[in-house]
Amino acid sequence: MLSNTIFLILILALATAFGLYRHWTDGRVTLTDSRPALRETGLGFPIGTHATLLQFSSAFCQPCRATRFILNEVCELLPGVAHVEIDAESNLDLVREFAVTRTPTTFILDGTGMVIGRAVGLARKSDVLASLAPVLARANPSG
């Protein structure tokens, strides 16, 4: 009986730790410069003048809808930033190529199509804006 109680407490502690980890990391933008330009994949979608927010979504994903809303708000705030949404189920080759493990996953591209950041889960507006700041500063050096 005591070993069952200890086992149950251990499972609850692990589940709580995992939940806290996911809460802390979901939607945070991780900056990277190791990904090639998405323009090279030949997708044919227009990228933004200064930056593009590329979102991988799936049809029945509620966080995908919320992410779409957030990213569209960012695009309204920042001229020259475009939002492109890709259905992950219809583009499995790209899902594999860019290691998309869940939806929504958002890639942040600079004006050349180079991937500079990635957010997995519901994107945080403040993190997306912060990751775009250096790109927009380079695009508009005068102010």
C-alpha cells in the first residue's frame, strides 16, 4: 500500500513538472541562424518585404486558430511583414524537412527568406514582436 502511494506521488510530481515545462516553453521564440532560406524550397508563396511569419497548422487545431489571429495582428502593426499559413497535413515533405513536431509551429523569416526564429505552440505576441525588432531595424536603418 505504501509503495503504491509513493508511486502515485512520483507520477503526479513528474506530470506536474512536465506541465510546468510545457507552460514555460510553449510559444516562446527561439532564435536561430542555422536554417536555409525557405524561398529555396520552391513553395511559391510571396514573402514579406521585411519579414514573413510562416505558420504550420492543422485543420482541427484550436491553438492554430489563436496563433493565426496573433500573427495577423502583428502583420497589421508592422508594414512589410507577411503571414503565410501552411497546412501541415498536406505538406508532409516540408514538415519533415523543417522538423515540425506539432502544430502550430511558426517560423520567423527575414526579408530574404532566411529562418531566424521558431515558436512551437501558441505563439506569444510579445516574443514575435521582439524577434522581429532586429530584422526591422536592419530593414529601416533610419528609424
